[in-house]
Amino acid sequence: MANVKKIFSKIYDKYVDKIYRFIFLKVDSKEIAQDLTSETFLRGWKVFSVQRSAFSVQNPQAFLYRIAKNLVIDYYREKAKIQMVSVQNLPIADPQTNLEEKAIQNSDLGLVKKAIFNLKDEYQDAIIWYYLEGFSIPEIAKILDRSEPATRMLISRAVKNLKAILNEQLNQRTTSNQRTMNNLRKQ
């Protein structure tokens, strides 16, 4: 049992930050991400400890991401997709930064987050794992239990959909800005 604890402890140390980041990007709340990350490893430990061998799970990374993904799905089912935003997550303006630049950066980041959130879950996962976590195609394929060509296609479609959503949001923003400028000119 002590050997299984050591092995699981190493797995925990290796993946805790990655699992947390993945969950945080999905729920956008530090507290909820921490809770779901803890639950991910608790469930992982239950499987490892019952089977008395950490080697019984062939791919611990894929196993933990699958648990995390399922917990996020369960979370949104329970909360009826109401997204909670923590005040602690709001950026604090740096007085040295140009306020106009900061507003543009926050606005652009908000657009990207909103666009990713509007993607199908499998597209969100693929983009997060490939572009933010830096996982390889084979690693993502193992997590999703898909072939490598199917995973490449999934990422390609995810990026295509993300671009379409971003273009739509930018067009809406441009139209809104034009209306605002026209209203200001009329005054």
C-alpha cells in the first residue's frame, strides 16, 4: 500500500497543476476549480487504492483528464450552466499600464474566452489541451480515446469553429461601435 501511495503521490505532483488549469478554464472560478481538482484526485485515488496497483491504469494522464472532464460536465448539469465568476479572478489594473491598452487587452481576452465557451465541449477540450497545455496529438488522442487522424481533424474543426465565432463577435462589436459613434456624432 505504501508503494501505491508513493506512486500516486508522484502522479499527483506531475498532473495537479495541469488538471487544475484545465478545470479552471472550463469553470472560470478558482474555488470551484480547486474543489473539482480535489475531487478528481480523490476519485483517482479510490481507483488506484482499490486496485492496489497504480500500474493497473495504463495512462494516468488520460484517466485523470477523463475524471476531470466528467466532473465539469456534472458541475454544469447541476448548476444548469450558470457560470459563477469570482471577484478574486478579476484583473487588477497596473498603474504603469496604459488604461486604453489594458481595456483593449481585457476586451480581446474576454472575446476569446467567450468564443471558447461557445464551442462544443470536445472542441473546447481539444483547443485547451493542444494550444494552452501544449499536448501532442498522440497525447490528446489517448485522452479522448480516438485515433490520431481523428484527433487532428477534431482540432482542425475546433479552430475553424473558433475563428468563425470570433469573426462573428468582432463583427458584432464593430457594428455596435459604429452605432455608438453615430449616436455620439448626432448629439
